[in-house]
Amino acid sequence: MKTETLNVLGPFNAEAGQRASATLKAIAGVHDVAVADSPACLQVSLDENTATRAQLVAALAAAGVLVEEKKNPHASGSCCGGCGS
């Protein structure tokens, strides 16, 4: 089990949250979806062997909900040492 955080771009109201949640729950391997409005994000509990972040993002885009790209914590070349890599 894995939790994926999807930060929502653009306007995000209760209707969009319900639509996003229903869209994600229809994907095999998604167990639960929590919707937060400040900041707008979706916390998705999923089986990482069945569902991928790319599938989640594509399904949301098809439903009209856009999310930020996942940021690589080491993209700038710096490392805090917290992840052990």
C-alpha cells in the first residue's frame, strides 16, 4: 500500500473534488481518496503494483482536473539526507 499526493492546479471546488474522487476510485488498485481544499490536493491510497501515478494523473486530466508534476527531491542537486539516498 502506498499513498500518493496529487496537488491540484487551477480552481477546485466541492463538485470538482467529488468528480476527482469518483474518477480515482474507479481505477483498479485505488483503495481510498481523501480530498483537501487548502491547499487543493488529493491523497490517494493505492496498491502500487496495480495502479500508477501516471494512471491517476491521466484519469484526472480526462475528468478535467489537472495536477502538478511530481517533483524530484534531488532535481536541484541538493540533498538533505532525510531519504537516505
